[in-house]
Amino acid sequence: MQADRTFNIANLVEEQKIGRFAVGLLFWCFLVMLMDGYDQTAVSFAAPALIKEWHVSRGGFGSVFGAGLFGTLIGSFLFGYLGDRLGRKKAIVIGTLFFGALTVASVWSRSLDQLMLLRFLAGLGMGGVIPNSVALVAEYAPKRLRATWVTLMFSGFSIGAGSGGLVSSALIGRFGWPVMFVVGGVGSLLVGTLLMFVLPESAKLLVVKKRSPEVVARLVARLRPELSVPADALFIADEVAQVKKRFVLKLIFSDGLRAITPLLWIVFIANSMALYFLQNWLPILMEGVGVGAQHASLITAMFSVGGVIGGLILCRYVDRHGVLAVIALPAIGCPIVALLGTGMSETWLTIAVFFTGFCVVGAQYGLYAVAGMIYPTSFRSAGVGSAISIGKIGSVSGPVIGGMLLSMHLPVSDLFYAAAVPFVIVAGFSAVLAILYRARFGADHAAGAASSERVEPVEHSVKPS
């Protein structure tokens, strides 16, 4: 009788049929990423209008961009802790409402210092929803689809970041720069409010923490509606034993990872530097090459469109070829970025910006997948989390370095040459990482990892209702 009422939550997740529950989870987390991406880049699209209205230098916005990204660094740690303590759903809801409110408050900024403070505070919430959304989706995704689900969810960030260009080109001319923050802030507040009622909590987390068995039963009923779950059902999780084992930092440098982990960190830093330099400064740089404000926003939006397509395409190649798949994108992107400041036509500039996003954002998605393949299950989240956190050094420094370069009044062509340098670093260190990766894990590691993580047969059979 004990066996008949005992359910392994991991097996229930693995054997689910993709239906309304999964689609709804991805849709709502996609919306969170959409608003996160929009709100992070709203200030970039508002910057050209703010520069004219406030009579400030372009370089002064480097500290504003950097403050927001520094806030995301702290927020990812702070809300990551809250997510483990309060639950994924509560952390996501609080984070979304928090950065929504601070984004709306940016409307009343009257100086760069005020805007910088508000962007830092908003960044706390923006950075906080990302690890919790990733965790929530990953904890409901079958292992065979985990990378795909996370990539689909993250595509919302790139789409949101690019949509700022559409909003700015259509509305700033009529309503001024505050409209960027009104749209983002109000939209985030609406999404955050809806999440209170529609977003599920992580059933795995509740089982591991031994909380709310009645809530777990309701979630399982939604996840697996074809099953008959008794009222006195007992839920267990494979992860319990692993949670009790304390993680120590030296593990991510052990067992052949001593050189691989630092190399992965360097690649994350360099690619994040290029990504956030371009994502924040492109609207201003496009005007610097002679493109009108409205067209500059539309062209910049193609950076995110290219990123979404690049990420979705690359994830399948990473599954097959590992780090080797990442090398090609920065190698292709480097000359494209260097040519952006050479005075090409708007048509060719649009195409070039699209492929720039394809390369730099696509490589970022690929790096997330590679990190997940490198580290074993027992400390995979810690290994991936450390790489993302270290990568924030590049996220913060990229926009700040861009502001310093703009303050030096360099030609626009030189600024794009500077933006191309991180691509060289990513390509070079990725090549070394690929060599060490193959030497440590073998050429067939990706396929082997996938097969080794197949779910074991269900301990206790469950009959459909």
C-alpha cells in the first residue's frame, strides 16, 4: 500500500505529456523575460531624446547603463536566496512588481544621478527574476527538453529588448522619452499582478522542502491530469539527498575542471561585454553614423531579432558539437561589427546589425548550454550560476567602457572596432576551451551526457484514471 501511494516527482515530470500546463508555464515565464528585456533596454532607447532634452554628454549614460546592470548582479544573488527560501513564484512576483514600479518611477527623473539610482534599484528586480524563472522552468522540464524550454523562455528577453525599438520609433516623437518607462513599468506591473493567480510554484521545491503537500497534489493533478492521485499520496524527490550535501567552491575546479572553469568564465565575461556594449549603445551609435532617430531604433531592434533566431538555431548544434559550435559565431561576428561604422547604406546596416545580434546573442545562449554540459548533475546549478555571475563583470563593464570611449570623442568607426575586440577574445578562448573540453570529456560527451541522464524506470507504477 505504501508503494501504491508514493510518487517520485522527478518521474512524474519526466513522463508528462506536453499540454496546457507546460504551455502555460512557458508562456508566463516568457512574458516575465519579455518585460525584463524591455525594461533593461528602455533607457537605451530613451537616451537619445534625454541627451537632447537634458543637454548632457553621450558618455554620461555609461554610468546609467552600468548602474542598472550592477543592480542585476546583486539582484540575482539576493532574489536567488529569496527563491530558495520563499519559493520561485513569490520571488518572481516580487521581482516583477519591484522593477515595474521602479521603471514607472523613472518617468520623474530630472538628472542622470536620479536616473542612475532608479536604474540600479530596478536592476535588483530585473536580475532577481532571471535565476528563479530558469529554476522554475528547469524543474518542470523533462531532461530531454530542458535546454529547449529554457531557450524558448529566454527568447522573450531578446524579443522584449528589441521591442523597445518599435515603441520608441512609434511613440517618442509624439509623447517624449517618458513613454518608454510608462509602457515598460505598467506592463510589468500588470504581468506581476497576473502571475499571483496563474503562475505555478515549483512542485519539486515544495517536495524537497517538505512543504504544502496539498499544494503539491493540486500541481500534480494539473501536470498529469490523466493520473489518479489518492488523497493520502506521498511525494518524494531524488534531489533530497543532493540538497543535504553541502556544495564547496573547489568542486567546480576539480576532476579536470581546473583550467576549463576559468576559461569558461573568461568567455562569459568577454561575450557579455560585447553583448551589453552593443545592446545599450547601439541606438546612440546608429545616430552617430548618420541614421535618423526613428530609423536608428528600428535598426537596433534587429539586433534582438537576430539574437532570438541565433539562439534557437545554435542550441541544437551545441547539443551535437559542444563548445565547437560556439567558436564560429564570434569569428563571423568580429568583422561584421568592425564594419558597422564604415558608412554603409541603411539597408546593409540593418542586415549587419541583424547578423551581429545573431552572433553575439546566439553565442550567449550557446554558452549557457555549454556550461550545463560541462558540470555534473551534483553541482551543475552552482557551476552554471558561477559562470553567469562572473559574466556580469562583462555586463557591467561593457556599457561603462563604452561611455568612457564616447567621452573621448573618438570617431564612430573606432568605437565599433573596439566593440569587435571581445569577439576575438571569445573566439580564441573558445577554441582553447574546445580542445580542453574534448580532451577531458571526449568527442561524444554531449550524446553521452544526454543518454546518461535518461530517467530511470518508475519505482511505483501509476494507473491512469
